Amino acid sequence: MRRIIIYILIAFLLVFFSIVIISLLNPLRRSDERIRANILRLTPIGMSMEDVISVVESRSDWEIRIIMDGGYVIHNDVPRGPHQGGNMISGTQVGVTFMEVHIGSYNFLVFILEERVSIFFGFDEDSNLLDIAVRRYPMDTF
């Protein structure tokens, strides 16, 4: 009986540690800077909005959430749309048009909290990519 309990405990620990290791290897857990660098390799500064949209649509796990005039705003080091609740947000505006793309999610504390990751693309008046920013959302605010 004691051996069975030990085998069950070992099996449980193997499954638990496998899940933890797999979740830690999720590329969305990387720093915002690394995610940004990876996205910029796919969509370099100066790329047309049309080409950025083609890259996004080629990724089955990415979803365009919004394309809007006004550029995105960096407010308290967080990218946001230019309006929130009908009010203009103050901060540094990036571009004259922006696109927010949801690129995936991961469990923040293994199974407890899920966090979603989005990329904000800012485009100039000629619809060329100016800059991008990474934003993480807790699951309940998306």
C-alpha cells in the first residue's frame, strides 16, 4: 500500500512540474522588451499598415481588436486607445492611426490568474508603422 501511495505522489509531482515548466516556457511570459523585439522582427518600423495587417491575419492565434484614428497614447507607461469612457486620455500620442492586436494569453499564477497580451501599432499619416508597444491585461478587463 505504501508503494502505491509513493507512485501516486510521484506521478502527481511529475504532472504538476510538467505543467509548471510548460507554462513558464510560454513566449508571452517574456519581458515586454523581448516581445516587442520579436514583433518588430515580423513588422519592422516603416512597414505599411496593409502589410502589418497581412502579418497579423497570417497568425491564427492573433486577433485585431480595433483600428482607430487618433494614434495610441502612452499614459503612465501603458499604451491605451486615445479615448476612454468618451474622454481623451493625456499622454504621449504615437501616430495618427493605431491598431490593437491581441496576440495571446497565459496563466499568470499557473492556474489562478490569466493575463492577455496585446500589441499597439502606431501608424503615421502615410499608414507606415511608427512604433509599437506591448500591453498586458488581467483576464477580467478584456
